[in-house]
Amino acid sequence: MQQRHISKGLLGVLVVLIMGSCSPFAKLQKNGTDDEKYKAAVEYYKKEDWYRAGLLFEELIPVLKGSTESEMAQFYHAYTQYHQQQYLLSATLFKKFYETFARSEYAQEAMYMYAYSLYKDTPQYNLDQSNTLTATSALQDFVNTYPDSKYRDECTKIILELRGKLERKAYEKAKLYYKTSGFNIASYKSSVISINNFQKDFPDSEYNEELAFMKVDAEYSLANNSLETKQKERYQEAINYYQAFIDKFPNSKYLKQAERMYESSQKEIERLEKLEQEREKLRNPNANRPAKVTAAN
């Protein structure tokens, strides 16, 4: 019984292959002239049959080199791949087009579609953002090259969207270090570094209030968990971060928590300074005694 089902399946595949080999498209591919293939490719393109149009244009491009049809064949071919969601391939083809046909009336559109294809291939914020950086750079290059283009506003909108994605990625990275810092003292340091980088790269971000507080907390926690020889310096750094925090966010919802860490840091610094003074006395017991007065002869 199983063999019979397999035989029927194979027969079905053979029937499809035989019918396909006799289809008008297959005949065109096998026996059509270059002119017939080009006209058919354009017709398929107009009908939005991207797959068949793409196959024909791909076959024709090498043989059309130097002809008047070569330019449009390459331009259409790039679009067939874009419409099939082959965005990296379409980006490559559009880039090749505007580099090859720099004076073409379609060069500007091709450069835009190169950048837009890269944008379509960008991942979600929680994944690697290398492609996002590439797409942002390509869109900015387009705006710089064609500042008066009809695509300018769309490019600006997309650039803001992509920067928002990079911003969210950096924010989540900083928060991850902060959340895991209780398990590893190195993560306290990484959290502070990540937040500093974020504030530098995204000075106007809506996340900066939360991150500025987290930086105070991370530095304070780092000081608490440090060797005594490093605590004073790190408590002072926590105080510095607190002062920067309240200067920028005086009415923050995190203010009371930050104030407690500030006050605790001050007390710890006072305690450490007293310890230093006591140790200094033990090392030099005569340092603060008045000099011995000898009677004059």
C-alpha cells in the first residue's frame, strides 16, 4: 500500500514536470530569441509576475550588455528581486545599477531603492544591529547626495525610525548589565560604562532619566561591593553622578531613592576618612605631639 502511494506521488511530480516543460514559458526559455525573451520579460513585469520576469531578465543581462535594453533589464531585474522580498540581493542589484548607470534618469531612484532595500532587511531591536547601521548610513548618503529629492522626507522618517531601534537596543543592553550586576561586580562597571555611552550617543532620549538614576545606583552598589581601598573613590563618583542626576531631573520619581544613596555615600566617605586618620596615627604615633622644649643654657 505504501509503495502504491509513493508511485502515485512520483507520477504526479513527473506529470507536473512534463506539463511544465511544454508550457509557453518553458518553450520561450528554451527556444525564444533574445528579443522575444525581453518583450516577454517586460510583459511579465507589468503583470507583476516577478518570478518569471526575474528569471528572464537574469538570463538576458549578460547577452544584452552594451545594448539599449541593458539598462532597463538591470533596473527591472533589481525590482523583481525586491518584490520577492530578496532584499539583500535587490540592494546589491540597485547599487550596481546606479554605479554602472550613474547618468541614468533612474540612478536616483536606484540609489534610494538600494538604501530602502537595506532598511527592509533590518532586524528587530533585540537582534544584532549591524544591518541597521548600514541602512542608516546608506539613507543618510542618499539625502546628502540628493537633498531636494522627492524621497527626502521618507528617508528622514526612516532614519529616525532606525535610530530609535538603535536607541532601544542600547537601552536594553544597559539595563541588562544593571539587572545582572548583583551576580558579578564586573557587571556594575559594565552597566556604568554602557549608560555613559548611551547618554553620549542619545542625549535627548526619553530613557535618560531612568538610566541616570540607574548609574547612581550601579556606582553606589559597586562602591559597596568593592575593596576598602577603592571604596572612597567610588562613593565619590556615586555622589558626582547623583549631582548630575538632580541637576537634570530635579523632579524625578527616582529622587528619594537617589537621595538615600547620596546620603549613605557621604557617611561612608566620612567613615573611611576617619579610618584613614586612625591608621595614620598608629603608623606615626608621635606625629601630632608637641615638640619637646629644652631649657636654654
